[in-house]
Amino acid sequence: MEEFQLLEEIATGEMSLVVRGDSLEGLFRAAARGLFETMVDTEAVRPEIGKELLLSADSIDRLLYRWLSELIQWRDRENLYFSFFEVQIERGARHRMQGVVMGELNDPTRHPARNEVTAVRPHPFQIVREGDAWQVSVLLDR
């Protein structure tokens, strides 16, 4: 199970993304997919350009924050939208992740914008385990 739900305009200039996954990797994939679905129809984004990133953080919450923030920076810096996300997480004293994303250059004729997301808010940001699933609420700035 990997799912997300967008809660529109919870405060001026903010949206909330509620994300669930049956594993931490599933949660990270669903959060990335939800982030990009907020901005564009990812079904229209072809997996033509691949990017890989390695990240580490002292908490799993911070690792997710860094993952989503890096994806927004790539979108801004290289004008890319992503539609494929793969993640491997290694938990320890310092959590590490390896991510692979695929997408393509923004083509406004095929990728009409839904929302402009400028940043992920670092707080409140807490990944919790509920039953068999992991869950987090992510605040997005417009």
C-alpha cells in the first residue's frame, strides 16, 4: 500500500499531504509521487531522464524532508518533473537512502500546472507507525 491524499489550502499558501506506506521505502515513494501529483499529472510525465541521489540524516523524519526538498530543487534547477521513484533505506545511527527518480523536462503543452509548490516545511514533520503502515503529514508551501 502506497497512497497519499492532498488536503487543499489548510492555511494561506499551504497545502497538506497525508502519506501512507506499508514500509518506509513505500512511504518515501508515495510522498514523492504525492508531491509531484500536487504539481502535475504524473501519468503524462515520461520516464526519459534518470537521476540518482544519496542522502543521509540523523533521523528518518529529516531524511524524508531532505528527499522531498531535493526533488523540488531539481525541478527548479533543471526544469524536470518526475513520475518514477525508487528508494532504498538503511536505518542506523545515521540513516541513509539511495533514490532513483525518472521523469522529463517540463513541457507546458503536455504538463499543465496544477499547483506551484515552492518548499516542504520542516515542522511539524513526524513519521509514525500506525498498525501495519507508516504515515506522515507533510506541509507544502505554495
